[in-house]
Amino acid sequence: TIEEDAHRRDFTVNGLYYNSANGSIVDYNGGLDDLKKKILRSVGDPMVRYREDPVRIIRAARFCAQLGLKPSRRDMKAALSRAPMITQANAHRMLEELYKILRCGASAGTFENLKKFGVLKHWIPEIEPDRHPGLLPRLAVVDGRRLTGEEIPAAVLLAVLFFDLFEEAMGDKRGFQDAFNVMQQSFNDLVARLKIPRREWDAISNLVARQSSLARIPDPKKG
């Protein structure tokens, strides 16, 4: 039934139903009130819900960023407590969640929330915003383009996300082939952990290597 479905939803704000017969909103969980208060609240006990599926913490971070919400006190406490469990989540599901974040038009805010919720250091510790101050501004540019409806290839999205790591690995390497080899040899652990498909990684390596080699072309005016 609709009521049973509503109680299986992750959060009250995505357990709302539109009644086309009379134009009303059917709300079994208090989601309308939470929307008015700008609160994200789990359906049920968040400690239990996040233990059942820690990926819900990532969705909470994304919904808060997209809808301008703040987690309830119980949800925030539960997120911080259950965050280490994210390492137990299925890696293929996590990659899909990563793509959803990068395409949602609020990726910069989502990654800020992931850090606040204590998830990022367990999921992708290599890209902590404090270590890479350029990360959030880059994601904000991606968000702006996505909000205009622009489709951005997955390889470009991941290249933007991990740009700082790639740039550090390049060092003073010059030329496409050298840069491509660095990409192929330096990030095997990351690629394996995140389950990035080989074809996708080859596209990312190609993209970053070309960008790196072009960025190092000497200015002929300077001799």
C-alpha cells in the first residue's frame, strides 16, 4: 500500500504523494512540516536506519544540499556514529551515488555535508576539502553548468573531482605519453576501491594527460 511504501522511505521529505484526483499532498510521515522547517529527518530511528544501510547518510548529505535542509539532531548524531560503516557498503552502489552527486547540481554543498557528517574521510579520504581548497570551487562550476541542463561526461566529472590528486602525481612530467603513463600507474588502488570501470579510467587518463601536456606547452613569446 501507499502507507507501507511511505514508511519504507529513507526520509520524511521523500515520502510525500500527490493525489491527482483533488490536487492534495498525502503525507504519512510529517514530511510537509519538515519541509517548512527545512529539516531532514529519517523515517524511523536514524541509528537503526543508517545501520541498516549506511548509504542513506550519503543521500542525506545530497538532499540537504539540493533542498537547503539541515539534518535533525538525531540524524546528525546517527550520521557521525554510523559513518565508519560506509566502508561496508557495496562499491558499485557507492559509485552510482558518486555519479548522482556530481550530476545533481549541488555537488559542492554535498561534499561539504559529507565532510560534516564524517563520511568523506572513510569513503574518499584523498579529497578532503581542507587539503584541496580548489575542490569546492571547481565543483561549484560543474553545478552551475548542470543547472543549465548541460550534460557532462562521467570522465570529465571524475577528472574534476580528483584533479588535485592528478596534478600532484604529474609533477614536472611533460608530454602526453609520460602523463598518460603516470595516470595508468599511480592510481590503481583508487580505481580498484571505487570500482571505476577500466574503459572510464582510460578516458579519464586520456583527458588528464592531454590537459597536462597542453598546459605545459612553452610560450613562444618567452623563448
